[in-house]
Amino acid sequence: MNAAQTMDYAGAPLGAPVYELNNVSKTYARNLVVALQDVSLTLRKGSFTSVIGSSGCGKSTLLKIMAGLIPPTRGRVVLQGRPVTGPRRDIGMMFQQATLFPWKTAVENIVLPIEIRDGKAAAKKALEKAHDLMDVVGLKGFENVYPNELSGGMAQRTSICRMLITEPAVLLLDEPFSALDELSRDMMNMELQRICREQEATAFLVTHSIQEAVILSDDIVVMKPRPGRIAEIVKVDLPRPRTLHMMTTPEFGEIVDYIRGLLDKGENM
Amino acid sequence: MTDVQSNRPADQDEDQDTVWVQEVAFIDSVPRWMAMSFVFVVFVGTWQLVTSLGLVSPIILPTPLETLEDMIFVGKNLLTGGYMLGALWITIKEVIYGFALAIAIGFSLGVLVGETTFGEKAVMPYLVAIDTMPKVAFAPLFVAWLGFGIESKVALAAFIATFPIVVGTAAGLHSADENARMLFKTMGASRMQTLIKMKLPTGLPQIFTGLKIGAVGVMAGAITGEFLGGGRGFGELIRVAASQLNTPRVFSLILYLSLVGLALYALVTWTQRKVVFWHKERVGAYDA
């Protein structure tokens, strides 16, 4: 895909590199299984990047390396100028499941990362900020509700707040809305775009849905399996802000087709 | 049209309005207390019939009325602070101490087994091996080691109640899902934080299941200990009454004893409701 000048959500040129991966490889089982081979990737400030590929293409390995959960076998992983050697507070993460804890209220769940890192007193101080965040995601009034009483979408909104409370430099999103029904999912994706824009967040999304990747992303990393590697990085030059309506435009369809073609090629290798 | 409809009698199909009356089973329309009373009446009635017809010797099975009379007698003795109250108090102490000991040991071992690889690999197999032994058979040993006082009964009661608590705790610690573990890792939580703030609360329902099974076992342990190791508890009263062929007394003592067991069980259930408030369990008769 040809790209005009890439813009961030506000329409300004994209910022400095935030997250850089350089020739990152990961092998398992005494170097017999190559999960990831020579992956190089740069996430710039305020950009939205998606990674897509069939199962076994190493995208979850990539995400775990970027989250500092597992070390790479080779290569450099640098976030905000510092190598990633473990979990960090400037990395925010969100999973397929909301993973809220039922013995804590929504707002207590949101300040949990602060409680873990800085203790109970700091968590208490962060409550006000948690309230503001809940306001941003449209959960005002649900602060003291237990997760059992939240719908799937509301639970994921809560976990978005929990991810944002530490003001991370990068958001790692592991198929965050794939457990929701399609209508809620579209709505949450648009919400995600709005929130990322308001927070000027740098986001990295793992997804199985080409449409979802195209509607949200500036860059789409298409991966192919065995060994997991990057096939191509596709730029999406649809204007911001994106709307669900854009999914019916020819440009959108072209990009989707192009990516599907890349994925099909990957399958036959 | 489906088979179901074509099989219906014609008059139902065409002549009537299609009002779907959902059939309610009779038992669903009866309140629980009524159903329970029904079973009680049938049970006592059969019992009365069998005994008054002389089908069973009164030495083997007393009549309900005899049992009730004896219950009143025992009840009076208990209320007026007679010797039976002393015996009951001894048994209650054995149960409480035994349960407390079982919780302390069971919980610690459960954390060891559920949280550490060493515990899981090296300790768990032995626990399983001991658990499969008939634990009552250890009673003579406890008597030999600890004497005829309440210590040997506390030991047996605790011994029996410990294993379900170990298993419940270990299973509870394992019940946290992969996402929750990963989330705590990304938050940079220490092992201790992960255990206390996530694994333990997640496992509370299983831990309480273990406690409930333990609460039942501790009672059996205390009474068995008294049967086999003497002493001056309620079990001893039962043993003496049985040896005198005083079956109404045996019956009424057992019924009073069951109240103690029920109270302990209800205490655990009540605590569970207060502590694990988020876990909506199907509430049945078992949960008192």
C-alpha cells in the first residue's frame, strides 16, 4: 500500500519512536522450534499498529516479549530508550478476558496496578484519577459496582481504565474484544480509537480480524508462520478519525483484500 | 409442520386458542418446609408402625415415643447442668480444638503443596498416600502416644479433618486462570503479592469446600476417638448406653450430637457467605 504522509489521530505527523524491536528472535525447545525470526518493528508516538497472522505465526510470542513476560533469544527490545528486561509500569496490557477480580469493586480493580507497585496508600490517592478514567470510558456511576454486575463490554471498559491508570507509554492489546458479540465489538473498537486519541496513546493490537485491524490501524504487521516472521508491514492511509461507515468504502475493501492475499500466501508456505 | 404438532389430537390443534399453559410439576409448587415435613412424617410413621407391630425387637429399635421421652430426659439433664452437659462440653472442646488444629495444619500444608513446586512434587504424593489409609486405624496409636485424655481425640479429629482442607487449599490456589497470572506478572507483582492478593481470594470457594468436608470429619474423628480411647465425652456416654442395650438413649444422644455437628457446619457456611460474598453458590439444604 502506498502511504501519503502518515498522520496521528489528530492529523499531525507521527512522533518519535516509542518502542523499537531490532532483529528479535525467539526459539524454544533447545533451538528446535523457531517461534519468531528476525522481527524488526518501530512503534511511533501516537500510532496504532496491529499484528495479524494465522495461528503459529508467533504473534502471541511477540506480544509476550514486548510485555517483558518472556525474554527474546536474540535481538534488541527497547521501550523509551531503555531495554525491556521484565514487566514495566510504562507497559499497559489488556487481554481477551477482562480479568477483573470479583472481590474488588470496579474502581478498586482499576487502581490495582498502583496498589501492587506502590502500596495501598498510593492506590487510595489514585482513586480520583480512576474516577476520571471511568468517566472517559463512559462508566460514570459504576465506580462501586462489583464485576459480577457489569456486562462484558463494561468489564472490558473497566480493564481499559486499569491499563491506563499507570499512564503507560505503550498499550499492548491481546484481542481485547474478541470475546464480545460483534455489535459490542464494533462499538468498543470505536471507543478504543477515541480513547487512544484522547490519551495520545501508542497502541499495539493483536487480532484475528482483518477488518478490525484495518479500521483501527496506521500500520498492520502481517506475519507468516513456521518460522514466525514479518511478511509485510501494510500502511493504512484511511483518514482519521475512522468511522464504522468506512468499512463499506472501496478503499477499505482494497486494503482488506490485499492483506487477505498476503495471509493466503503465508498459509501455503 | 413438525411431528410433534401432527401427533397432537385434532381438537387441541384447531378448536382452542393457542394458549400455552406451562405445566408445573407438583413438587415445584410445594414449599421446602412442607416437603421436608412430609418426609419426616412418613419416616416417623413407618418407624412407629414397624415398632408397634412388633416387627423389630424393642432392644434393637425403640419406638419414636420412647426416643422422644429419652430426648426430653437428656435435654433436661443438659439444661440443668447435669453430668451429660460436662460430657458434651468435653466433646465440643475436642471438636473445636481438632478443627482449629486441622485448619492450621491443613492450610499451611495446602499452601506448601499448592504454591511450591517442591511441595507439589515431593510432599503431595505422601499426603495422598496417607489420605488413602483408613485414618480411624490410627486411633490406638494416638491413644498410646497421647493417653486417654482429650489430646488423643483432638489428634484423631484433626487428623481426619486436615486432608480435605489441604486438598481444598491446594486446589483453590491452582484455580486462578492464566490471564489473572499474566496480569499480575505484567503489574510486576511479587510472588507474595500474587499469592495474597490474587491466588488466595480466587481459591476461597474451594478452601471453604475443604473446610466444610473437614467440619463433618472432625466430628466423626472426635466420637471415634472416644469410642476407642475412652475418656469422659459424649461418645463414651453413647458407648455405655449401647453396652447396656439402652437404645433410646443411644438414639437421643446421637441426635443431640448431630446438633453440634450441624452448628459447626452452619458456622462454616455462614463465614463463607460473609467472606466469599461474590461467589453465589447454589443454596441447598446442605448449606443449612
